[in-house]
Amino acid sequence: MRAWWRARPAPAGRSARCATRRSKASPTLTAPDPAPLSPAPPPATEAGLPADGGLRALLAERAFVRFWCARVAGTSGNQMMMVAIGWQMYELTGSAWDLGLVGLLQFLPSVVLMLVAGHLADRHHRGRILAAALTVQTGISAVLMLGSAGGWAGRETLLGLSLLIGAAKAFQMPVQQSLLPLLVPAAKLPRAIALSSAGMQTAIIGGPAIGGFVYVAGPEAVYGVCGLLFLVGVVLTLGLRYVQPPVPKEPVNLKTVFAGLAFIRSRPAVLGAISMDLFAVLLGGATALLPIFAKDILHVGPWGLGLLRAAPAVGALALSVWLSRRPIERQVGPKMFRAVAVYGLATLVFGLSTSFWLSLAALFVAGAADMVSVVIRQSLVQLETPDAMRGRVSAVNGIFIGASNQLGEFESGATAAVLGPVGSVLLGGFGTLAVVAIWRRRFPALARRDRMTEGSASG
């Protein structure tokens, strides 16, 4: 009788009420329901993927959580180390040129090594490569700590280690980007990218602030904390467990090393997203001119400069947290174009503003708009790229990002020397809006792109 009763289908309303009561009851007191004759398909989202289950389901992915913590620890350590090296260099030499050399020496290795690093990421265990890059930075922190404590870390030491830091980061960036899709299902990837970006922005905001606070105890104290953070990143990365994809059988030659460039050229939507982000940041970025605005236009001093530098990252953090809970699923192309246009308009507002709080708000909006572009671009790159190519494609993407930031600072300084800081920022804002208009005509596949997961035929 009991078996007949449990097999008999219940009315819809009663079934719902029973389900509610069962969910509140103790699992040890409730008999399991029989399995259905055929498994129901997972609910579909508008993006054409199975439902991602929300933020709680993403946080249940243990490998992703370990990776997220390792990335935040490594980024925080790197941000603190850069602040300490900059301050220490300026105390030693008092030269703005030497400060520029620190940044340049960190950028140059990425141009030389990042394509090679991407090729290695497609042929070897990505988690181990990432752990090796963090281990190198742990060693650099130890050398800097001992050299600062012993008084023998001079200008040449700081410049030489900056070059080594750039080499380690050239391997770290493409591996981090290509590793993430192996840790979560494709349906969860846009939300995972947004949450990962939130962690990055938190590290970018908090790292320099913590480094400045710890620097009161001396540069060796900062380098010691950096070393501990890098070591945490190494331990977490070595503990990652995921399915390693098969190694491609293609031969190692220049064609395979540069295959990432060829792949991006064959995908109009990916090429359009990467190149639009490159030129928008190249033209619209005003970071290099913030000291001039803080001192001569807004008259706020060093404390105001710190807030101005943090404002874009705070805006990006706020938007990335929002996108981790409400990922972009439809009209991804139009939304990316609108976000870049908002970035250009916010740049214009900042250039025209003489109010500190309005300038702060404009930079906040610019950072939030840029985060929309970043999440869409990274999602398109990762979802369009087969796993055997992800390392090389991520390396090309990393070169574009580095070029936009470094060349953007050079462009801002060069145009400011001719047009003044306000003229330079306004030119960049109008240039960004022009890029949006040109790219809409040049890349119609991206402008029409509806979903993240459309194939190359759709863009």
C-alpha cells in the first residue's frame, strides 16, 4: 500500500506544498523521491547556455575559489611591491626619469615574452606555470627585503629586478586568463570573469593603500608582506585540481607561436572588441595627467590625487560586483559600444570639470563603463577560443592591454605638452567617441552581437 501511494502522482498543488514541506524538513527524516524516468534538461537561459545557478553555485566551484584567492593575493603583492619600488627609487635618486624607467622595464619583457608564454600555456600545465611565475616574484621580494634591510639595494638593483618582474608577469597574465575557463562550466564563465575582475579591482585599490601604510616601517617590511602574499598564491595555485586538456600535436614553429594573432584576425567580433578597447583606453586614459589635475586645476594636493587614482578602480569594482550577480546575457555587442561611449563622455566631463567631486564622479563612471567593456571582451575571447588556443590568444590580448595602458600614458603626456592637460583629455574623450562611431561601421558583426556564445558565423 505504501509503495502504491508513493508511486501515485500527486495533484500539482499538493505536490508543490509537499515539496515546500520537504525542503524545510530534516533530510534524515524524509524519504527520497524516486528518480524520474528520464532526466529533465537543465533550464536554459536567454544566452542559450544552461542556467549558471547564480552566485552561490559559482562559489561552490572549489577550484575557482582557490584560483580567485590566489589571483587576489598575487595582484595585491604586485601592487604593494610596485608602490614600494617607486617610493624607494624616488628616495634614492629623486628622478622622475628613473620612475619612468621602472614602468618601462616592466613593460618591455611582455612584448618579447608574452607570445612565447601563451604558446607554453597551450602545451603545459597552466597551474604550474602560474605557480612558477608567483615563485619568481616571491624570490624577488626576498631579494628586495634583504637588500633594503642591508642597505645595498640601489638604483641598478631596483631597475634590474623591475625587468625580472616584467618577465614573470609576462608569463602570469596569459596563464591566468586561459586557466579560468578550465575551472568553471561555460555557463558560469561570464559571472566568474566579473567576480574575478571584482577581486582584481579590490587588490588594485587596497594593495597600494596597504603598501603605503606598511612602508612607514621601512621598504623591507613591505617586501616581506609581498613575499608572504606571493607564497600564499603559490600554495593555492599548486592545490588547483582540474581536467588538463590534451596537448596539441602541431609542431613548434613561428606559425604556431603567432597562431593567436591569426585566430583573432579570423574572428571579427573578437578582433573588434580587443581593438576597440585598445584605442579607447589609448586615447581616453587620463591617469598619467592626474597629478597635474590634482595640483594645478582641482587644487586638492596629494590626498586628492590618491582619491582620483582610486576612483576608476572603485567604479570598476562596484560594476564588477553587480555583474557577478547579474551577468550580461543579451545584446552584448550594443552594450559594449554604449559602455565605451559612456567612457568617452565621462572623460570629457572630467576634462571640463573644475570641481573635485564632479571629477571624482566622472572617473568613477569611467571605471564602471570600462569594466562593462572588459567583461564582455574577456568573455568573448574565452568563449570563442578553443582551449588549445586560449594561451596564445590570451597572450595577444595581454599585449593589447599593456600597449593601451603604457602607450596611453605616453600619448597623454605628449599631447599635454602641446595642448595642455585639459586639451589632452578633451582630445582623448572625443577620440574615444570617434572610435565608437568608426568601429560600429568597421565591425558590424560586433555591433549586432546578441549573445556571448554565438559562433564565428555570427561574429
